[in-house]
Amino acid sequence: MDCIFCKIAAGEIPSTCVYQDESIFAFRDINPQAPVHVLIIPRTHICCADAITDENSDVVAKIFAAIPKIAKAEGLTNGYRVLTNCGEDACQTVKHLHFHLLGGRKLTEQMA
Ligand code: DGP
């Protein structure tokens, strides 16, 4: 499968990793929208939030258990935003489930 995030998680494409374990991989976004902009992905290929099922959702729980650890390591003591873009209307560009962790400044109230 020709998936850029699968290749990043496998170490085939370089990235700045900030956290990894057997199930998930987190790295700095190439085009940061905030002082801290980390992408957290499952190592297994799930195309987007719409493809999360009872069978594959364990890794999503693992991602959300890792987020506070990553946020702490990144110094996000005053809050942060987590979001995922799903599909065309959300302008998802990379078709591998990823959660954006944004922080390091006061974010705008706009979500859309
Ligand atoms: P989204 O629009 O939610 O699909 O966001 C995809 C994000 O992925 C976007 O913020 C830029 C980032 N990105 C795309 N290609 C690469 C890459 O090769 N390396 C890194 N570090 N980030 C990438």
C-alpha cells in the first residue's frame, strides 16, 4: 500500500518522532499550524475516523492514552486541541487516520 504515514511509522520516510510504542507513532507535522503540532497515528492502516470499528478501535484508545503523555512532554500545561479530519468535507489530505495535537499558544475559537 502506498501510504506516506505507513512509511513514516515504518521509518522508511524520515520524520521527527516524539513518541512511539508497538501500536502508535507520533511525529511533528511538516507544516505546523501552532508552536506544537504533532500527528499521532496508529501503526496499522486505518484510512480515517469513519473506518473505526469495534474490531480496530483499541488502538484509538491507546492513542488517547498517549496524548496526555505527549502533551506533558511537549510542555502543554495550559491546554491543547486534538482533532481529526475525516473525508472530503473535512479536507483530509492523508488517508491514514491521524490526530492533530495542537498547542503552545492560545488557539482560535474557530473550529471550522
Ligand atoms: P490532514 O489535512 O488532516 O489530512 O493533515 C495531514 C497533515 O499531514 C498535514 O498537516 C501535513 C502533514 N503531512 C503531510 N505529509 C507529511 C510528511 O511527509 N511528513 C510530516 N511530518 N507531515 C506530513
